[in-house]
Amino acid sequence: MDNVALPLLLVFSPAIALLGLVIKDIELRVRTEQSLHESELQKRLILQAFPEPIWLKDKEGVYFSCNKMFERLYGAKEAEILGKTDYDFVEPELADFFRRNDIRAMNAGHPITNEEWVTFSDSGKDVLLETAKTPIIDDNGNLYGVLGVGHDITDRKAVEDKLRTLSLAVEQSPSSIVITDIDGTIEYVNPKFENVTGYSAHEAIGQNPRVLKSGETALSEYTNLWQTIKTGNSWKGEFHNKRKDGSLYWESATISPIVSPAGEITHFLAVKEDITEKKDYIARQRLSLERAKALSQISQLTLSNDTFETLMEASIDAILSVQSSTPPHFAIIFLADDDRKGLYQVAARGEWDGIRRECHSIPFGDCLCGQVAQTQKPIFSACTEDGHVFSTGDLPPHAHAIVPIVADDITLGVLTLYFDENYIVDDEEQIFFTTAADTVAALVRHNRSQIDLLEKEAQIKAERDMLRQYLDVSPVMFAALDRDGVIQLINKEGCRLTGYAHEDLIHKNWFEVFIRKENQEEIKAVLQKIVSGDLDPVKAYENTIITASGEERLIAFKNTYLHDVAHTIQGVLFSCEDITEKRRVEAERLHGQKMEAIGQLTGGVAHDFNNLLMVISGNLELLDEKAFDNDDARRFIATAGQAAAKGADLARSLLSFARRQDLEPETARLSDYIHRWSHVIRVAVGEHITVSVSIPDDCWPVKIDPSELETALLNLAVNASHAMPKGGALTIEAHNETINEAYALDHPNTKPGEFVALAVSDTGAGIPDEIKNRIFEPFFTTKPMETGTGLGLSMVLGFVDQSGGFVEVESAMGQGATFTLFLPRSDEAALAHTFVDAVPMPSKLGRETILVVEDNPDVRMVAVEFLSNQGYVILEAEHAIDALQCLRESGPVDLLFTDVILPWGTNGVELSQEVQKMYPNIKVLFTSGYSDDAFSGDDKIISEYHLISKPYKRQDLLTKVRDILDGK
């Protein structure tokens, strides 16, 4: 082999070309002995690493070299293969095949290729090899042998076979196949497409599929198609298309995008099937079934108990329900009169209502319908000119199908149907209409006994319609139920009151619609007792119904019986009165009267109580002055004074609840007070509760009694602390808010206007729903008897209401509660306040003269003692007449100090007005346990005069008197 050159020709792959270059290099190096060894080594390395089988044979077919891939083919090592032939490894027939190909290559003097199925011995896998066999020529040009290189083409061959099979399938497919580019231009059609559409492939390619459009398929269908396939989805649907010759056909289609390996849509593939015959067959079958169903429906009407008119109308409905390609526009059933001389219309249906007006009655022999009635022969006319007598007004021209309704050779009437002009009724339709008329004839004959009742039924219907009209204009709800409670009638007012449409109630069960499930059996029992005669039907019965919106309404029912002709009770007719608002107003009025009575009683009790406390506390103060050297006595007096002060607080709470507390309002900003009181509130609620206060400086000024506001806040804070026994958060905040009229109308407890909303919120347990409506009631409390009076929230509400505002409460169980006090905005400028902890006793002795007017002698004695001990000259009077007489006798005084409530019909305000007529410069100080309505509605009096509430302390009275006299 040293003198052998191995020129390798490039046959079918770059790998072989590379091998040729390598071997060529070996040929160049073979001339030197030293390079020979290196060449052989490189050649062997290359051959062994080559991924395809390679082998070399001499002229006799004896192997003298191969690589590892070839070893796998025969399942033997190279050493076992060298020196042997193919006959040593494979069957003779295959070895002969290999030998013939080797000889062909050597004889040809150039490479030849073959396809050979071989089995790899190591894996048992059958592989189709494409082999290239090249003759080996030495340096002298002598043939030495053959070089073989194998290439696995199994997968490629399989793909080619599949493509060939697919191509045949497409060409021979029974479905039309169309391929378009992305713009819809046709690039391929198969023979089936040519056969179905009449367009050749040459005519179709380059066209758009729109050439097949007939105008019968909606544009929206095409829009949907393109939207679907453009987004990469397949579309399925049907087209009503047009062939090249203009004929129409139906086809179903599936159109899918063809996507490249890069994920881009490059083409669209449509697979379509001509379904014209299938749809025609289905349509014929459907039409046959619909006709059979219609005839069956008419036949079954003989079992119905409906009125004859209803049966005739149902017959027409059954005939018109058949959806043929051109359905009738109108249909009429005429019946013959008793004398068989004329036809009268008994039922009609359809869109051409003018025919109903024109054709009420037709004499036998006249017009087309009369001719059919007389001859008993059907007429199928394509236009209105054939035999028409009566004018049809502005109706469009039309065709007729008129068939007689005959039984026992007697004309009972005719069935007339109206179509578009020039419409030809085919044979199948003629048979159907004739059979339908015969079926109607059987129905008419079956119900002939009822024909005499038609006029009576019409009269009853008219009377029923008139009754319904009467009921519908009634402002009272009327309804009729059968014995089971099924609604037979309900008027418009009933629908309005309940919120349901008429059709939603008729033939529905009253109890299931209007009564809660848990109460249905109880209310049903009442109806059963009424229809059984066990209860008086005229008596008003009350129960709650549920309207369509879910609202509960309280209804008062008055019933009367519904009888049949045998005077058997079949149900009840009742009138209904919605008494929901009436009961609510009555309840509110009774509650208001009760609260007003309680308020009057409470105010009266508090007034007398304050007078008693005035006497007690006043005398205690006087005693305290006398007992300055007796510590025990002063201790007892102090204890009694503390009890009197608690009694005064209780009386003030009663008066606040009753809205009779004498307020001393002043215009101020909430921030001036509440921040100052916050430390008191923190002490009151305890250290386990955090208190946060947020009162912006831009809150509007309000006119309030600061002491009453402080008490209200403390009440709310203490209540909140009781709701948070394990700790929590209390928030006091305020903001400006405007309430409009619409909101106030929807929320009866509110008022329109501008307010400062003062909110007190806690994180406590919340207020249970069942007591929310009672929390402001006096003496109502959830606290133990010894820890609460039940007047705290009543006092809050009374104070806010008396100040012109209102209170809103928001609470949910487990989410705390918020009480918001809406205090009216004041137009006055807020006063600057300087807070002092105590008011000093006036050091200046009085020299002025004061007229004290008080009907209670004990209270008057205390006031006189307080004032006279300070040096004032005191005049006394029990009532207004006594006071005026005193002034006439003594002349003017410096100060009138009078109780607001006086006996004998004149109050303190009226007395002051009379006194100031006599002495305009006199100054006035009022006192009262409560002022009742003496100051009501007169802001001028409230602002000009001074007031001190009972029970008052000596120091407070003397300070007040001194300030008034000094003009402060």
C-alpha cells in the first residue's frame, strides 16, 4: 500500500470532501519514508473519528481498512474484518448486491451512489444508507480497489415519503383545499376546488376568495373570520357562496394559519366541503318534521278546555310556526254562519293587520274566500287581481293559499294564508295546507257545541275587560286568589305597590312571591279558613308582604268570596291598603307623645327638685359660715353639700334630656375648650385607654353652653371606656360639614345647614342592633343598676338638640362606635377666653337695692340671706303682681332678680318687660330650675338678659350680681 494514492472525489457531502483533502495530503507525503508513518497515523485518526461508516476494499472485494462506525455495522472489530469479504458477514444475496455495486464503480471509473437497507448488528436497528463508492487509483493509474462511504438517509426518506403521500392526498382529497398568502391571495387550489366552484386552478390562483361571495353571508362573518385567523387561531363556519356559473351553494370551511418555524404566519389553509345537498336534505327533513308537529299540535287541541277563539288562534300559530323558505305574512280562519251563506272571521295572526280590518265577513261565492267556501275547492293564487272583490286598502300586493275547512261534505269555513306577490305554493305546501284545514275541520266539529257560546264568551270577556279597567284606575290594590293562593288577577295599583310587572305575578303563588318562607304556612292557614267559611272575609286582616325590592310593607286586607256558577267558593277577591307609613307615623307620634309626657314630668320634677336643692345647699352654705369654729359640723355640712351637688347634677341631666336645661350659650371655637378638657377626659377613662384629640383651628365657631358640652363629652368618654374594659383607643376629632336638603330628606333625624361635626369614636365591642333604637331613651341602660342612671346619652341628645343640632351614631359589633355631634355654625365672632380655676368672692360690699321675686318662700329666704349678708338692700315679692305693687310703692330699684316660672299666669320674662316699661334702666337677672318655654324663639331676650340656674352657690350668685351691677 506504500505506493497507493487515494484520490477521493467529492460525492454528496462536505464530510467526504474533507476526507478527500486529507487523503490528498497523505498522497503528497507518501514519497518520503519518514512522513509515511505520520500520514498513516493521521489518516487512521481521521477515519476512526468520521461519524459515517467508511470502508476500503481491494479489487477482489477484500477489506483492507474500515472505521469504528463500520465496525458497528458488521458487529466486528477492524482486525476481524480485514482480509475478509462481504460473504463472510451477510447473506449471499446481499453480498452479491454489494459486489455488483463495487464492480460498477470500478468499471465506471468515477463514484456511484446507491441506497441500501442495512441492519446495525450492535443495535439491531434497520437503517437506509445512501452509499458513495469511489474507485481507488494508484500513482501509476492502476485500479487498486474501491472506497465506500455510507450516509444515513432513513429520516429524510421518511419525510419525502410523507410529503409524497400528503401531496397525493391533497390532490385526491374529496374536500376543496385552498392555500393563500397572508393577504388572502390564492396560491394553490386542488382539483376538488375546481370541480365545486367551476374555476380552474389557472383562473383561481392570484385571485382573492371573495370571487366566491354571493352576498348571502353576513359581512360580520367575514370580519370575525379575519380577526380569528390573523391572531393565529383556526376559524370554523359556513358560507353561502356563488359558483363561476352564478349558482349558489353551501360549504363548511375550516381556515387555519400556517406558521413558520420562527412563529410568523406565512399562509392560510382552507379545507372546505360542499354541504349544499346536506343542508337541503336537513331543511326538507326539518320542514317535514315541523309540518308534522304543527298538525299534531292542532289535533291535540281537541283535548284542550280553552275557548274556541283561543283554539282557532292556536291552530293558526301552529301553521305559522312552520319555518319554510317563504313563510306566510298573515293567516285567517273564517267560519261559516249557521245558514251557510257567509263567512265571518274567527281568528287571525300575522303582520298585515289591515286584512283583519278589511275582511270581517264574506258572502259565499264572493271574493276568493267565498268561492272556496262555495265550491269546496282550494285556490292557490299568485297575485291579488285574481278574483278579488273587497278592497285591501294600502296593503302590498300578495298571493293566496285558500283551502276549505270541510267535514261530512259540509263547509265549516276556510283557511286563508297570504304570501308575497308571485309566490308559487309548491305541491308539498298544498298538501300541508289542505291537511291542516282538514285537521282544523276535525277540531271545529269537535268543538261545535261551543260555537253557540262564542257570543256569550265575548260578552263575558268584554265585561271582564271592563272590570279590569275599573280595577286598574282604582287607587286601591285589588287581587284575586284561587283556593290554593294562585294569583288570578291583580290591578295596576297592586303592581305599583309591590314593584312587580303584571306578567310576573299572574298565575304565581301569592305566598311564595310575597310571604317570607317561615311565615307562609301561617298565612296560608288564614286563607283556608276564609275559603272554608271559618273566618269573616270582610274583616280586615293585616300581615307583612315582601316587595320586589325586598322591602317589607304592612298591608291591611279586606276579602270577599269568588263563586262559580254552582255558588261554590273558588277563591277570594281582596282589596289592600298599605298601612306601613300609617303605622310608622302612629308609632312615632305615640313615641313622641310618650317622650314629651316624660319630658314634661321630668322637667316638673327637676324644677321642684332644684328648688329643694336650692334650699338645702343654700342653708348648708349659711350654716357653714356659722360653724367656722366647729370642725365636725363643717365636715357634716361639706358631706351634705357634696350630696346636694350630686343631686344638682342629676337634676341637670333630667333637664337636658327634657330639653329644658337653662343653657348659657356663648360663641366659641371647639379648640379653645376641648384641648383644655382632654386631661380630664384621660383621667375619666383610665390609663388603659389611649386618648387622641384632633380639633383643627379652622373649624367654624359654634354657639354652645361650654359646661354642657364638657358634660356631654365626659358622658360619651365614660360610656366608651365601659365598652373597652381591656383597653383600646378613644378618638375625639372635628371637621366642618354642610348638610344639604336632599340628604336631610333621606335622613329624618338630620337637619340641613352648616355644622361642626364633633366625633367621639372608640374601638370597643360596638352596639348590638337590637338596642340601637333605644340608646337615647331615658333610664335605659345596659350597665348594672348601681353603676348607671340611664340618663347620660339622653342628656347628650337633649343638649345637642337644644343647641339646634343633631346626633348620628355609627356602630358595628366588634368594630367600635362613633357618636357625632353636629353643632350649628355660628355667624358671630368667637370670643377670646381666659380660663380661671376659681371665681373669687366679690370683695366689694353692695349698697344697691335688689327686688327678689320668688314664689317658693324657702328659696326666697336663701337668696335674701345671700344678698343681704353682702350689704345689699333687699325687697321681696312672691309673684309678679306683688312685685309690680312693690315697685310702685318703693320706686325704682337697681336690679330685678326673678324666677322665670311664677304663679298666677305671668312668668319672669313678662314681669321684666313690664318693669322695664316703668323703669327702662333697671337691670335684670333671671333664675330657674328650668325655663320651660319662657325664652323659646326669642334670641333677643336670651342675649340681653342674664340667667343663673338653680341650685346656685352663694359665691356664684354674688359674683353674677356684682358683674351685672358693674356693667360687666
